[in-house]
Amino acid sequence: MQYSPSRRTALVLCGTGAHGAYHAGALRALQEAGVKIDLVAGQGIGAAAAVLAAMDGASRLWEENGIWRSPQSERFYGSALFRWRRRTRRVSGSVWRRLLGSPFNPNTAIDVFAAAVWQLIRGAARDAAPPGEVGRRYAEVLADNLGQPGFRELMIVAMDLDSRGDVVAAMLQDCYRRDFIAPRPARERRAEALDLAGLGRDHALDIMAAALTPPVVCEPREVTFAPDGYWRGETHRLCDRPGSINRLFEELAGVAVSQIIVVTAAPGSSAPHRLRLPRLDLRSRLGEFVSAAEAAALRDAMDHALLRFDSFYVICPPHNPVGPFDFAGAYDDASDRRHSTQELMERGYEDAYHQFIEPVVGASGEMIAHGTRHPDRSRGIPETH
């Protein structure tokens, strides 16, 4: 496989929760090096990063007062136990189920990313908080600027519990929109494909919020679809699906993407004698399962990706003790010290250079003008000026 900037390239960000810090570091390295990206796609918290990166707003992730440097990130997915949750749908089950609900609350993460999107698009508007129509305004701004420097096509995915399938939302150039929404054998395409430049224009941030909602541990996100769409104004429950990266690959192949760069903080198979003592707290146990499911899904998807795409690259840490719900960091037995999300962000930056920019982009003969790092940037993420 050989990297070529002339091919149609998609960047795929996959992962859950605190693993978004790794996305931030990798995105900074790719932007600093000037790597050409035509389409940015995301699953889980990668969908939120993709929404920002599609509008030249990825720096909101890593800058000095950005999302992953802010103390707010430590409060993502706080406890929802013993919190009364207002519901618009009938809830079945015991009284305790109705009172307790799911253990984690995704609202802080959703609000922070929605506010970052609003800061990008509000222009002269004085509203500090994002208004109700922010999803439509985001779609309009992105549609008007596709093809301009810094703006990219977008694709994000979430799972619809009520229809028992995925919902894929995309903002694509006109020549690829037709392929995206075209009918397919034995599938009701209108039920699963949301064209953000058409009938799905109100739902960009709805799908982002659903992708930020891990299954089981959080209450599903309720999304009311457009009255003139396939679901005729129905309200469905949406959430993330950790194994949906294969679905993204399928959709990307259908819109003429030939080159894929995947960024994931879930490490692959461990070497022998690298087992560690399991952590017994709820966040660690749930995070361990989610991380293992994501790594397994990526391995399965890679087998098919080699047949679908001309080139396929993965940016991934060989070892990562920080789990999806370890927003305050995690102790690592192997190094006998605590690792933070700040360090995970720095690791993403370094891995992007060591695993892709230097060996792949450099070896292709397409040397990027900004691809050579300054000597004082050899460790960690440089400070924002």
C-alpha cells in the first residue's frame, strides 16, 4: 500500500469517552503536517471530533482552553445514580429502574461539544448557549463551504434502538450524495441514511449527541425525526454502537473513498505475559469491555477493508492504560505510575507522526511542507500560541 494525496481520503475516528483525547493529539499532528483529508468520519466520541474537524474546528479539542485541556472533561459521563430523570416516553419496569436509570449521564459531554460547535458557527449572534436550531445552522454553514480550505465532508453513525439498525448521517458533495442515498437491495435506505444537506439537515447534532451516548451505561438519546421524512415525526431512542466501524467502512466505500486513515486509542492484542490485575470499580469494568469490543470490531473490519480500499492505515497506541471512562486518568501496573488524558493526547500526537506521517507520507515521496517537526516538538504536544 502506498499513500497518495491525489486519492480520495477519509479519516475515521473511533472510540468512546476519554479515548477522544487520543483523537485530539492525532488530529493536531495531521493538521500540523498538512495531511490532505477529504472526508472525516466518526463513531462514538470520534463523531463529536469529526463534527468539529469537518468545519476546521479541530483545534477546539487541543488548544489551551480547549475541550481536552479543560477541567470540564473530567466530569464527562458523571454518575446518574439516584438522579430523577425526566422522560418523554413511557418507561416500563420496576420503581427502582425508573428512579435509578442508567449509571452514567452523558449530558455534560454533549453540552460541551455542542457549545464548541456553536462557537464555530454563531458569527455575530450574541447567544452564549447554543439555540435549538444549532444543528440546522451547522449543516447550512458546512454545506455552503464544502470545497473551501479547512472544510471537509462529514459522516457519523449511531444506532437506532427502535428500528434495530444504524443511522448514518452524512454531508457530502453533490456528486457523492446520489450514491449515498440511492436505494439498495433488501434495505430501506430512507430509514438509515440521513442526508444532512436534505431532509436530515436538522439532525447533525442529534446524531452527534447519540454517538456520545454509550449503550446500556447511559439512557438512550431521544431524537424526533422530521415529519416529512421516512419516520413521519416519530421519536426514536438512539445511542452509540462500539462495533459500528465496519458500517462506516461500508458507507465510505460507497461514496468513492479509496484511502482510509483510522485513529483509535483501543490497543490491539497484548503480547504474552502482559496481563494485568483487573480493576474492580464499575467504570473500569465497563470501560474494559467497551475497549475490547472496539479493538475486536476494528480487527474484523480490517479484513474487509483490505478488499474495499486501495490503502488502509491505523494510528493506534501499542499500550494504553486509560480506559474509555477514566477521565481523571488511570494507574498503570506496567509503568508503575498514573497516566492522564493529557498524556494520552500527547501519545496520539506522537503516534500520528511515528506511525503515519514520517514512515508513510514521507516514504510516498510526497513530502509535506509542514511535515518536519521542530526539534523542541520531539516530545509531547507543543503549546498553543
